Amino acid sequence: MSDAAQRSTPLKPSVSELLSRARAISEIVRVRAQETEANRRVSDDVVERIREAGLFRILQPETRGGYEYGMTDLLELSAAIGRGCGSTAWAYGIANVHQWFVACMHKQAQDEFWADPDAIAAGSYPPVGKTVVVDGGYRISGVWSFASGCDFAQWYFLGATIPSADGAVAKPMFLLVPRKDVRIDDKWHTMGLAGTGSKNIVADNVFVPAHRALAFSDLAAGSGPGTLINTNPFYRQSFLSVLPVALIAPILGMAEGALADFVATVKVRETRGAVAGGNRRMAEFATVQSRVAEAAGCIDAARLMLHRDLGEAYATAVRGEHTPLDMRLRNRLDHAFSARLLLQAVDALFAASGGQSIFLDKPIQRVWRDAHAAGSHISLNWDAVGTMYGQYTLGLEPKGQY
């Protein structure tokens, strides 16, 4: 049997086995993190290692060769990779999320996408391009930015607003287009998450058939057309209540990796001093002890919060219920707050790391930059999400995405 055929009919490994594979990959990408940042993308051979480990199949339907595991599993697998390299974990998590997107689409779109069961999609969601309704579908033109992992993807999800027949209402959509129909424009030069390769996607009058459109409202309601085929309740969750964990998981992993590195270092490190006062064990400083405790507490709180929210969202879907508005907004709040906690953990460790931490071969400085870059994503932005939750709690119309 060929390698391609073997990959198309995989045995379903346990989550513990997948975690073991993710940890092994974490060690590989950790050694190559500086190289990944310099190359501004995840290398092809690392992508192939992740593919061979089956880690891109977490959210893929079993009928399409996937494992159909849940969001808590994606959280832990992505965090495991993120302990080694935040950029790799970021691109990995988003690629997995799009398997879930495809599973919610029309059967014809699924057939086209999973003609190759190893297919991967990247994407850019803001509806920045021009979309025109034509016979049988749409034509799109424009430039979509921040398409993480676009170099190793065969398809792209692009955000669009579809005008109604009377032109009065615009309907937000995700349009799935093959790589051959668009081009990548490399403008990705950043201070953080540089290795994600989040470049621009350019479309010039590209036709997208109607069956490759997925309505934002259907995803929010957990009622995409694909849920009639893929009947696991997992696919009926309101997507913004659960999918942002793909953005948080890399920060969780980065914070955990930074804490482990910090503890291992300060256990044996002595201060150098400034003119005088050197040769003291760092582990004996109360401020260092306090920073370790602060980081550990923040990480633990974030993980507990995320697991609770994901568990409750899934249980709601299992009962056949729509995710209530209270839960949707609570989960969105917790996404942003858990990211805030994890950034606090990274900041605490970076502040206590001293002058040696600023060298480019020291992981903590990369973690600090990558974590803050991740935290700037609008889905995790505290001001945007916090005010939305506050509006709702105070009886106002919440302004934002939930």
C-alpha cells in the first residue's frame, strides 16, 4: 500500500498517543524555533511530521479519514506543540479549525476538499474584498491578510459579505477557494509570530460556486448544512464559543514552556551582580519565588476556565440544545480573560529573567514577543471582548462577534 493510501485510511490513535506524538514534535520545533522565525513560516518537513503523526485529523470527520475528537483535545495538543514553538502551534491550530469548518459545509464542498484526505485550509476572515453575486455563485476580488499557514495549505477560507437581493442587508460568509485560483503576496514581516507565515491572499475576479459558501449565521447557530451529514454533536456547537481556543492554546503552551524553562534555569543560576552583589542563587530571591507562583497560578486558572467552558458547550450540543446567549458571551469573555492571564504569566517570567533574556537565542524573549502578538488578535483583545460582555451584562446591545 502506498504512503498516500495508508494516510487516507488511518487507524484511530488514542488522545494519549496523539499527545505523545505532539510532545515529540514540540522538542523538534523547539530546537528549530529561531530558524522558523527567520524563515517566517513553518518548514515543509515539520508540516509533514505533523501530518504523519495524524495531528491534522483531530477535528476531521471519521467518514473522511479523521478522528473526530473534540476541542479540549485540540487545546491540549496545540499547547503541547506551543511549548516548543508558538508560531508552529498557531499555524497548526488554525489548520485544524478549518477541518471543522469544512465538516459544516455542503456535501459537494466536502467531497471536493477531501478528495485529498490530507488537505489543509488556511484563511482570512475579515470581509475586505469585493463580492458580486453571479449565476451559480459569486465572484470575488481583493486582498485578504493574516492567512496563517498559507504556504502549506491547498485551500483558503476568505471572508465576504454577500449583498441581499434588494441590496439592503449584507450577509457575512466564508468562501472556500482552491489555492490554484489565488496567489500569495508576502508582506509578513512582524515582531511576533513571525514563523506563522500569515501572508496575504490575493484574488482577482475568482469564481466561487454557491456550494462553497458557509454562512456566519449558520456557524453561530451550530446549523451548518454539513451537520446533516456529520451528526456528531461536536459539529453543532456555536463556533465562536469554542473555536477561539485554537488561538489561546499556543499562548497556553508558550506560557507553560516558559515556566518550565525558567524554573530549570533559576534552580542552578547565580546572579552576576552589577559591580558587586553577584554569585547569589536566584532561587533564593523572594521576588523570583513570587514570579514562579504568579505564573503557575495564571496558567492553572486559564486552563481550568477553558476546560470548563468547552465542556459545558459540548454538553449543550449533546443535549440537542442551541448554545444559550449567556454561555456564548461568557465563553467569549473567558477567551479574552484567559489570554490576559497567560500574558500576565509570561510577563512575570520575562521581568524576572534578567539581562540574559534579551539575546535572540534565549527562548523567553521569543515567547514574550509571540505571546503578545497572539494576544493582539481581535478575538482575544480584552478591550474589544470585555466591553462587549459589559454591554450585555448592563442591558445594552452587545457590539461584537459572539
